[in-house]
Amino acid sequence: MGRAFRGSDSRGDGLSVIFEPTALSGAFIVEMERREDDRGYFARTWCRREFMQMGLNAELAQSNVSYSRKRGTLRGMHWQVPPHAEAKLVRCTRGAIWDAIVDLRPDSSTYAKYLGVELKAESGRALYVPEGMAHGFVTLEDECEVSYQMSEFYDPDSARGFRWNDPAFGIAWPLSDPILHPRDAAYPDFVGEEHA
């Protein structure tokens, strides 16, 4: 990972969003700059200006939440193809998850590589997932809640998925026998352009 970048919302209150590059081109860990006092803390989690300054998609079309009752629940691997490709900002708001993304952009220097990162509610960190990357996660605790901000509206005709343990990517999930939705369990292995 590279050097972290602090956003600069010069017209704001001095708080910034902190962007830490990852090993996958265009994907970032997004940290909060906390302002703490005896009551607790206040922090900015998203700022359109700061995301735009970083060259990231700052559109916000939908916000969703998922709740998983049991540890070991796996959701993924999902993405949308153009013209409805979406960027996502993913944050665990209750519990802890292991989040995985795979770069499916054929012209990317990190094509077919994956990144796994732990996101915990207590840290507040998020993962920015650019368009053209598949996303999924597994819960590390019971009672997990995950918040997603998406740059595009959900479009069922553009929705795609591949098998969570597709050997083409070798994702090192922290467990081997997850709880899966039948749709996720039935996804095929990734076959490149057929998924576009």
C-alpha cells in the first residue's frame, strides 16, 4: 500500500477523509479523521469534493444496508457491467467482516488480482471499490451490518456474479464452509468477456 492522502474540504470544518491506496489500482481504504472529546467523536465519512479531488466517482445513486445473523455468512462475488457499472463505498457498521474485491478490468495493471481487507465497525474504515471490480464479504462475527453507497442504480440485467471460491482468483477466504444464498452458491466460475 502507498502513502495515504488527506482530502481538503477547505470550505468545511477542517475535517478530512483519508484515502489510503491499496494494491489494486483505483481501490482505496477510506479512513475517518476523528475529532474526539469527552462525549465521544465526530468524523466525516464521505465528502463529494474530496472524492472528486482524488479522481474517484463521487456520484451517490443508492445507499443500502445488509444484515447477517450468523458468523460465516458470505455475500458475493457481485458487480454490474456497463452501462450500469457501479463504484461502491463499503463500511461495516456493526460487527466485523472480511471484504474481498477482484479487479475484472482487462486493461488494468492489476487485472485478475484480488484484495482482502478486514472492516470492523469500531474502526469506521471503509473500502472504496471502483467500477469494474467484483465485491463480496464474509462475516467474522454474529449480528453484522454492512452499509453500501453506490454510484449507480441497481439494474438486474447488468448484475453479474462468479463463484466465491473460483480457483482463477485464489481468494484466501478466512473460512472454507460459508453460509451462502442459493444464488451465490450457483454462480459459475468467471469466464472473462462472457460476463461483460
